[in-house]
Amino acid sequence: MREEEKKQPSQNFLKRRWAYPAIYLASAAIIITGILWYQAGNDVNEKAKDYSYDGVPTDNEFNQPAEEVNRSLENFVMPVASPEDTVIEKQFYDTEASAEEQEAALVVYGNMYYPNQGVDISKDGKEFDVLAAMSGTVTKVQEDSLLGNTIEIEHSKGIVTRYQSVKDFEVAVGDVVDQGQAIAKAGKSLFNEEAGVHVHFEIRKANVAVNPLEYFNKSLATLQEAQLEDKKVSGEQPDAEAAQENAAEDQASEDKATEDKATEDKATEENGADDAAEEKPEAEQKPKQENADQKDDAADNGSDVKDEE
């Protein structure tokens, strides 16, 4: 009887609703306390370690790549060393410019007119160094017989500067260049021969050309925030393959016109010869007819004389 009475308190405790949750919470508290105690012991050991460095620094430790310059703080500049000594041979074709200014900004090639997608910069017909207008990464270096070789530098996602009519490349694809670094020399192009030695410079956002003169001395952020829907210009520059096809078509047209002219001249000459041949017998027959008439007259006169005798 007494044993049953002794068991009743424990059994009553376990029958309570909060008994098992209390046991679980107590167990969890014990486990968490153990984990925290273990981590605290590790922290003490870490602090006790000796991190002193007695070695001599090597060159490799000092030759780590420098942190990339924040390009958004740079301003676009002309791709030449002395802008005051240069001349803009042909302006950017602006859809909002006057008709006269638009006409002056057209490039004539292969009997077709193309709106100038940038500015053409020259320096008294002399060669000069072409410089990066802003820091960036070279994404294109291409030889082009028509446009005179091309370099493209990306400065931000979708924003690039393009340099055409250049020679003597000094950079390669993948190179990181600084603003003002020489990348090539000014040269000539078949597309715009009248400009002579020059560099054709473009600024593009999402492959839409903008007027470089509007962004010189302005930051990259200014162009990033610009809305270009109304500034888009139709009429891209031709590529070399298309230009060759156009030139071949033009040459074929000229050859056909020359052949047609020669055929026409030959036909005219033959017709003239035929007309001359037709006129010649008539001219020959006329004197013969006159001679025959004269003979007839003489014969008649002779007959009359005989009759009189």
C-alpha cells in the first residue's frame, strides 16, 4: 500500500500536460549551454594564437592588381592629345539639325548617302596618336579595308566608344586601358576618302550612336541616364562585304551602259554606211542618165542635120 502511495506522485507528475514540454525545454537548454560553452572555449584558443609575421615581404605581395578605377567618375574626352590643334572634318548627323547641317553630315560612298554616325577628327593632314576617351576594356580590334580598321572599348554595360580609320594597333581584345592611353594612330579609309588622315570617333549606348560633342566633358552616368529613343539615326555604315557587292553592281551597271553605248554607236555607224551606200548608186546613176540624155540629144540633132541636107 505504501509503495503504491510512493509511486503516485511521479505518475501524477507525468500525467500533467506541461510535464513533457518542460522536459524537452530543459533538455534543449542543457544542449545549447554545452554548445555555447564549447564555442567560447574555441574563441579563447583562437585569441591565444600567435599571428605575428617575421618574414620579409616579397615582390609578389606588392604587385597585386590595383583596384579598378570608378569609371562613372570619369568624363568623356576627345580621343586626341591636343584638341585645340585638331579640326572636325565632318559633324555627327543630328536628326534635329537644320537641313543644311544634315546635308553637310552625309558621307557619299558608292553613289549612296550615309548619315555620319560620329565625328571625323583630323590634324592638318598629319598622323597623330588616337587615345582612349575613357577607361575601359577593349572588346574589338578589327582590320577593315573599307572603314580603315576599327577598335571598340566598353566602359559600362552597353556603352562603348568606337574608333575607326586607324592603323598601327597598340591594344588587343581583352586589354584594360586607361583614359588617355594611346591605342592606335590616325589613318585613312575608303569610306570617307575626302577626310584624309583622320579618326572617326563614335559613342554608342545599346548600339545607338549619339553625338559625341554633346557628351565630351560629361560623366558616364550622364549617358547612362539619357533617353535615346528620339535620337536614333537610321542608315548604318556599310560593311566591307556589302560595299564590295555594291561596287560590283555599280561596275556591272557601268559596263552594261558602256556596252549598250558601243552597240548603239556601232548600229548608228552601220546605218550611216547603209544610207551612204544607197545614196551613192543614185548619185552614180544621175550622171549616167544625164550622159544618156545628152547622147540622145546629140543623136536627134544629127538626124535633123541629115534631114536638112
